Amino acid sequence: MLQLTTVKVDANENFRFYVISCNTCEDYVKITKILETSLKEHYPNGTIIFYDLNDEENIKRLRLIMDTVGEVLYLPLIGIFENHDLIVIVSGAVSIEDWGKIMEKGEGVPVYVAGINHILEVKTVISDREKIATLSELFTKSHFDDINNWHDFVSLLCVVVIGLIVGMFDPCVFGVFAVLLTLVYYKVGKVFVWKIGLAYTSALFAVHFLLGIFLLNVMPYVPFIKYALAAFAWVSAVLRIIENRERPLKLFPSTLIHRISTTLEQVADAKKSFIAGLSTDFLLLYFSAAPYFIVVDIISNRIAFIQGALFLLFYNLVVIVPLVVIVICVHRLVFKTKDLKKFIAKKKGLINSVNGLGLILLAVLVLHMG
């Protein structure tokens, strides 16, 4: 539950100053001192409400405000309300001399920013009522609820499922995996396919799950990350779709292909297979990680860390199922590796089309939900 630290000042009871910062930050201490002393004669009986960034939810609050405003904002970030109406947003280390200008009333909600150079300027004026209402809620809402109703759960699960469909049928991963099993089958025999295949798959799971946990903690700190992810997904989708044309697009540099081939050729046991899985997964990350990054970003914005980690665990367990099935089939001679490669080559167009369309849908969803 969110803990609020409220500091009473002699300010007008009609005014509230919602401050987002860390309680040890130098600029926060300065701003608080200004509000408690120099402004008290002008705003008697007002209130400062402090949101500490040591709280995970307040990091989310800060990011959502920046995304809504559409500008890079600095700490401390202050939303000033008069009679429950948002009248101005202040960002950065504002001097006492600037407050007279800040509190001048005008049309809309001005966003004042004192950047690195500490020069105060109006970055934008928000006049859209819906956007003002959203910002008002972001500043005043004491707690961002986790998933607590069926509709929210279903909407998030749908995003995860779409990400899974795209991630489970990634031609890059399938192609590399088919090459690995072929090399293993003809080098050390089908007896070792089971161990080496599962070791490689375990490495993929470990890389993605640990990376997801890391990003779950980092992404809320990054402003406008959803726009970068949407662009990443669009580019990946276009490349996938273009690859279906008569003149295939060469997605991988020759040096990368050589590096992956060399790594796979050295696999002779489970340990080397696990290491190969770690290295090749990192090398392919740029080409196959777009759906996963989007899923992680949406999860990081909508639920608490523990619940997010469970969603990622579910995602990464399911996404490796096709690889486990392939290992079992090759091990039991249900089909040969050459048949697998032929099947992938034959269905590559369909796989790329599904992959591309899924990425476009995820790009739309991250802009809407991220």
C-alpha cells in the first residue's frame, strides 16, 4: 500500500502541491523549504503531498505523467491544484524568483520546466480536458490498484497470448535450433539429442526470464519507452513481411551468421549446448526480442513486480514448448532434422506473415496500454 508523507505548510487551504521526488534529493529539500517559508504568506493553510520515488508505484506515476505530458520532465515534479483543479505543472529546480511567474493564471495548464541549465521555460500548455483529467488523477490518486477485476486480467492475458504467438513461431530461433539438432544428430547421434536440445532450450529460458526480470525493474524509469518499442516492432514487422517477397531480405550480417555457425559447430555435450544457447540468444536478441520487450513493458505498467514476474515465468515456460516438442520428435525419430528444415523453409512465408502482423498489433497495444 502506498505510504504518503504529508507536510503541512501555511498555504491557502484551496491549494495543494503534489511533489514527486526522493526525500533525500537536494532539489526536493530546496523546493520544500521554499514552499514552507517564502510562499506561506501567499497561500495560508495549504498542503504539500509528497510521493517518494523509493516506492515502485510512484516511479510508475512519474512515468505516466511524463508520457501524458509528452515532454522530458525533471525532479522534483510538482502538480499544483486550486480548489481541486490542476492549474500548473512545475518540473526541476525552480528558484524562489520564478514562483511569481509560475502562479500567474492563464488558459490551460502550463508546464514549466527548469532543465539542466536551471532556466525556467514553458514547454507546453495543456488545454485538452481529457488530458488534464488524466493528469489530475495521476497526481491525486493515492494508489494505483493492481489487477483486481476480470476485465483487466483478460486484457493483460490477451497481450501475453499475442506475444506468445509471435515469440513461439520465430523463424530465427527455429532456424538456429534446426541447425543445432542437425549437427548434434550427425556428430554424436540421436542419444544425445535429448540432453543437448534441452540444455540449449534451458539457456534460452534463462536468458529471457532473467532479462525480463531486469527490464521489469528498469522500464518504469525510462520515459517514452513505449514509443521506442512501438517503432522497434514496426521495423521488425516490415522486415518480416518484406522477407516474404521473391527477393528475400538479408536480415543477418555475414559476420553474425558466421559467429552463430561457429558456436553451434562446437557443441558436443550439454554444457557446451547451454553456453551456445546463452551466446546465440544474445546475438539474436535484436531480431527476435520485440514482442517480449513489449509484453514486459505493458506488464511493468499494469501490475506489481511479483505478479509481473509470475506472468513472465508463464510466458517463458510456454514460449519454449515448441522447441521441447521438436527435441522429443527428433529424439524418438518421429521426423528427421532435414524434414524439420524443409518444413521451416516451406512455411517460412506464413510464419513471417503471422510474425509481422502480430508485431504490428503489439505496437498498437503498447501505445495504448504501455
